[in-house]
Amino acid sequence: MRAALVCLSLSSLVLPLCMGQAPRPQAAAEPGGANLPAQPIGANDLIAVSVLDAPELTRTVRVSADGFIRLPMLKQRIAAQGLLPAELEEAIATALRQEQLLVDPVVTVTVVEYFSRPISVAGAVRNPITFQAVGAVTLLEALTRAGGLNPDAGPEILVTHTQKGPNGKPVQITRRVAVKALFDSADPEANLKLYGGEQIRVPEAGKVYVVGNVKKPGAFPLVEGTETTVLRVLALAEG
């Protein structure tokens, strides 16, 4: 009876011990590991693997180009590409048990840096850029990182990504997004979600070239929605 009273008076943290169930320890996070959003791991990503009470297995490793990682003392390579960090933790723990290196391994995997999700922005933007998609990224955010559109940007933005086709071979899909729908109308369907691997290209607007006996020869952009006539172009060239 006295033992029961002692158990009831203890906090909930000690209660599992009174019931004969010790809480499962957690592996310490790798020092310097980044707290990045959990998303599928890809080739060339840098990950931190921590195994409780096994410092010889705790290290930072880079995923190979074919999507595998190697850990010391493990004979087999471990497939990492396409797995979430929690799924890779279980895969590593299973490999350690199968090769009888540890009886009940406690593994923690964190992503230090993503390298498998590049998004490139090029064309008629102020600062062409390539960056990694970490977490949710939208088309507007990508264009903002590139400094926005140049004045000579055309009426459309091309967003290209690669996906598996019906026969399993990669095919390129290109979507055309109207600049007016994205910026002026604030159409949410035009503000595409990006997951990495996209190539964003902003073509320049069409141009009319005026040369010869005019005050200001040069190239003049065609403005969408306005009628372009010879007189209008000559006026732009100041006659």
C-alpha cells in the first residue's frame, strides 16, 4: 500500500518507472544539424546521423548521386533517396540489427542542407538565381528572390519540370503563367507551388527594331494589349 502511494505522488515523468516501463532514450541530435523542414531526401543532400551510445556511427554524410549512404562497419549501403528523415532512421536501425551490430539501436536523422531540390530563375529578371527549395516555395517567392521582373519582361512566365512519363522515362512538362494573372489579378492558381527541380524562365517581350533616319533608333518592346502601328513606333523613335 505504501509503495502504491509513493507511485501516485510522483510526477508523470516517473510514473512509467513505477509501472516497470523505462522511457525509451532518444539519440542526441548531431551538433550543428539544421532544423530544416522534413521532406524527402535526395541525391547530394547532406544529412546528420546520430546513433545513441555509438559515437563511431554518429557522423555527417552526403547522399551519393545514386541515392545511397554508407556508414562505418555496415557492409550494406542504405537507400536514402525518396525517404523522409524518420523513414531513413528506421532503415538504418534495421540494417544495424540485421548485421548484429546493435540490439536495439536508437537513430536520429536530420537534414543539414538540401542539394537535391534546385530551382533556377533566368531570363528577364534582375538577378538570375539558383537556390534550393526548402519547405513550401511559390512562384512569386522564387521571382522575388531573383529581384523581380525586368521592364522588358514578356507577358508569360515558363515553368518547366521533369516527371516520369507513362513508360517510366522522364518527360519535361512546361506550364505557361500569365504575368497579369500572377501580379495584377493575384490569381492563386497562377502562383504555382514549387518543390524543387523547376526551371523558371521569363522570356523578353517581342521587340520592333527601328533604324535609319530617325532621332532615336533602337529596339522597342511590344506592349501586350496595345495596338502597335508604324506611326506609334516612329513616335517612340522620336520621328
